[in-house]
Amino acid sequence: MKKIISLLCTIVLAGGVLAACQKTQSTQGAKSAENLNSLERVQKAGVLTMGLNDTYPPMEFRDESQKLVGFDIDLGQEIGKKLGVKVEVKTNDWKGIILSLKSKKFDMILSCMTITDARKQEINFSEPYIVGGQRIVVKNGNTSIKTAEDLKGKTIGVQLGTTGEMAANKIEGIKELKKYDGVTEAFNDLTVGRVDAVIADGQVGGFYLKKKGDELVILDAKLSQEPVGIGFRKEDTHLRDAVQKALDELKADGTMSKLSEKWFGFDIYKN
């Protein structure tokens, strides 16, 4: 009986030691995963996820076959090549895109996001990869609008939640500010006369001029000068630095100039 009891005690003790070892290994594995910095995490997964809103041509939009295309799409793929990982795109409503980044729905925002003081309080940015600005687009032949002052008493279209909306809000005397979920809808309404003008990024206005031929005209005056960057969570400094290095290399080797000519019709990086 004593031998049986002794044997049972040995088995119980061995089981306890084994369980403790397994628990320690599990804890160590969890800590090891936690200790990976943001770049290592992406490289280990082999995937870089980028969040964007797919209603802002030529930066990111759906073509006739519903394929996701645009300047930022191509740029994201080139960044992925530099980091040695695949790129996965996740679309998101623009109004909640920063919240989705902070909730870890994706690794970064690459979606023509203007760098503002308010946004910098919530997330980090790369250095600007585009320095754009809000411009006024009108129908060809509309001589009543030449400057921002001429927008008084007019109906203006903007994309909801963008710096175009912010710029429009600073103009006094606008009759009506129509806000659209996608900028494409705003330009469509401009073409058919439902709005008198659209305020949008210059490169976006240029794309629609190219697309619609002589129907639209972009005015010379800039309502703002806006640096556009890639957004990251505050803690993801390693990933931010690696992406910045990739951007610097892509600009130096001429890749970004080629993308600019492809999507905007001219090289915005040419000095």
C-alpha cells in the first residue's frame, strides 16, 4: 500500500511540474510576441496592412471592374516590396479611419491623409509624400467664380470629413455646403449643375479634369497648402521609420515620379 501511495505521489508531482513547465513556456511565448516591435511584427507576419477609404480618385478608388486602384495603392505595393512583405488593403469609412487604426484594424493609414495638428495628437505621421492643397473646381464656362470670395451665395460640394470641408467652412456667405461620402459624387453633381463648385485636393481636381475633358476647370488659387502623410499608431515607431526609409528610396530612384505621371499627368516631385 505504501508503495502504491508513493507511486501516486510521484505521478501527481510529475504532472504538476509538467503543467508548470507548460505554463512557463506559454507565458514566455506570449511575452516574446509582446516584445516584438512593430516592424518585427509585420515582418514575422509577412503582411503589411494599410487602411484607406476607396472613394477618392485618383488616390484610391474602384475602376470599372471594381478593382481597387490609384496612386496610394501603387505606392503601398512599392513600400511592401522595400520591406519584403505582402501588402493587404483594408477599406474603411473615412470618418472612423483613425479610430480603426488605433483599434489595430490595420498597420497604417495610406489614404491621402493631410497632416494636421489635431491628427498629430492622435497618431504619428511619416514625412509628407505629397504637398497638396485645396482647390476650387467649376464647370467650364462658369465665369461667376474666379476666387474664393466668389463662392458667397453659391452651393458648394465637398467630401465629408476632409480638409476640403474644413476649407469650405472658413469661407463666409456660402449658400449651401453639400457634403458627400465620396468625392466622386460631388464631381458628378458639379457636372450636372447641382452644385456651383467643388473644393478638393489639387491632384484630385486634376484627375477629374483629365477624365472629363473640357467639362471642368480648376482655378489657380489655393485655399490651403497641405502636407499629406502616412499615419501610424503612436507606439509603432519602428514601422514608421522603416516606411519612411522606403519612401525616401522610392523618391530617390524615381519610382514616385513615375507614379505621379501615371495618376496626375505630371511629376509633382520635379524640382
